[in-house]
Amino acid sequence: MLRQELTNEAQTWLAALEEVDPEGLTTLELKARLLTTRGGADRARAVELVKARAEQEKELAKRLLLAELLEGLGHGVASEELYRSCVRESKNPEVVLVLARFLGRQGKVDEGLRVCDEASAKCPPEVIGYASLAVLREGRGTEAQCLEVKRRLEAALQKASRATGLLVCLADLEDLRGRYADAERLYREVLARDSENAEALNNLAGLLALRAGSREALRLANRAVEVLGPLPEALDTRALAYLAAGQTERAVVDLRDAAVAPSLSDRALALIRFHLARAYRAAGKEDEARRAFQQAQGAGLSVQGLHPLERPEWDELEKLTAGKH
């Protein structure tokens, strides 16, 4: 209900939830999100509710969720303090990578990469690779920062040449740098070793859909859905392949299904709404396209957050939205 901006209906269901699970973390999250949607003093109240719960909560996993919630509510300082306290409390060396990703989302790329590098002595190289890529992607890392991560990945590959996860990271990095032919080659190398590697299937399908719209993109996307199941990221990629193939109605169905998944992050939902706007526009449904595009913008998505190959579509949707009188 909240994602569809049906706040009155959401309040009704929240009241029922509060009766049966008044202390539940999900109850708190939904209440905070509803208050934030209302804005003004209610937004400030939402932050205070989450901060108060964080001070009382002893379980590390729940404290991390509360830090993520504070971040989602736009309270960066409080969320960073909570992330750092979780790192201090945890005996798991990989928890520090949650902080690294947060730093990337805050635009502190150098600091996030430094945290990843320092954690490399205690964490598996593939885990470090995925975290470093997340820092670069979320923080929009520079070419120099990308090259430094590439150096680290290649050094790790010299020690573990059969580590397909590291190859996927390297392919993702080349995609991020705009070196699409190199990325495609690396994804294919992964699939030559492991034909059911879900990440390589999904990422190569998305890249091909954006670059060439080939039949292969849809074949790979369908295979990724078979391997992964109907997860939002797999449905989103298949929708891109459907769009590239001109099958707009099928794209809309996949994107609608992806948009209602409860596990979606706000950013992932915003991206799906942008893709839904693209699909509606391609189907000639301009009012629906405008609405989905405005929802994506309202959720914080910007043109800089898109894959470079999709940015022309953003420009077209902006023109469509501006052209409505």
C-alpha cells in the first residue's frame, strides 16, 4: 500500500499489525515509512522512533536493519553512527563491509574502498570484490578508483584463477567503466566455466538487451529466471530483454510482478518503476508512463543512477512528462 502511495489503506493495515505485533521490527519499519510519507513533523518523529529502538536493541542483525532504515529515511549521520557501532560490536569481519557499502552510498568512495582493502586480510577475496564494486557503483567512482579496484581484482585472480566470482566482479567493473566488449567477453568466460552461473547469465542478458537487443538477451534472461526463480532482479532484466525485443506487454507483466516483491530496496524499486515507465511509453500508454516516471523520481532515482546506455530513455521520459499541460 505504501509503495502504491495508498496511505489511508496502509494506515488501516498498520493499525491491525500494531495490535498483533506491537514490538515487531516490521511494525516499526512500516510505521516509520508511513510517518515519513506524511512529511513535516511526522518525518522527524519517524527518525526519533527508530533511533530510540536502536538504543534499546541488543541483537546485532536487528541493529543493522535499523541502521539501514535510518539511512532510507534520509538520516545519514545517525545511520553512520549506528553502522560504526555495529562494526565495533561484531566479531564477524565481514560486517565492516556493510559500513563500506554505506560509505559508497554516501559518496565517500575513497574511505569505502579503504575499508574494503583493510578487510581483505580477514575476508574472502570474492566478498571483498563484490563490496568494492558496490562502493564504486553506489558512489560513482572515478576512473582512477576503478583502476585501483581492477588492480586488486587481477592480483586476487592470480592467486585464485578459477574463482568465477572474481571474474564476475571484473566483468561488472568493465561494464561500470563503459568497456562493454570486455565485460561481455568476461561474462562469457564465466559461463564457459559454469553455464548456470546466475550472476553472469543475468548481467550478460541485461548488457546485451541494452546494447543490441539480441534474441540471445532474452534466452539468457529466461535462463536466469529459471536458475534464480522469479526474483525481482531477474524479472527486471528479463523485462529489459522483452523491451528490446518489442514485447512490451510481457515487459509490463514482469515489472509489475517485480515491483511488489517485499524484499526490494527503495533504490531497486525506483529503478523498476523507471523501467516500467519505459515499457508504458513503448506501449503508447503515456499517462501510465508519466506516473511511473514521477514515482521513480520521487523515490530518489536520478539520471546519474542509471546505466549509461539507458540515459537517453530518461531524457525522453523527461520530455514526455514536461510536455503534459
